[in-house]
Amino acid sequence: MLDTIFFIIVGAAAFLCIIRLIKGPTASDRAVALDTASTVTTAVLVLLGLFFKRYVYLDVALVYAVLTFIGSVAIARFLERGI
């Protein structure tokens, strides 16, 4: 029961991130929405790992989090230069 509530909350967060990603008035808003959506995806991977008792999902979530951090830094540097 508690797992279902977690998935509903995370699904609502993902939906709100997608809305901000589409409607964001500036590129910075879209970048923050994309970073938040990546964090939500990492949370989904962790929840799936705990739900199915398959801990390989936790390893995938860790690698995904590191890669999205590198991507977020690259996007931030790109936006900072204004290219």
C-alpha cells in the first residue's frame, strides 16, 4: 500500500516537471525542470529496486545520477556563456 502511494507521488512530480519543461518561459527554467525530472527518474529506479528486491536497480540509479549531474553541469555552463 505504501509503495503505491510513493509511486503516485513520484508520478505526480514527474508530470509537473514535464509541464514546466514544456511551458518554462526561460531556458534556465527548462534546465531546472530537466534536472528535477532526472532526480525523479533516479527516485523511481530506487523505488523499483526496493519494490522488486532487485538491488541492481540501485546501481543503475547511482550511475544515472552521476551522469545526469555531469549533464546538468554541462547545460549550466552552456547557459552561462549564452551561446
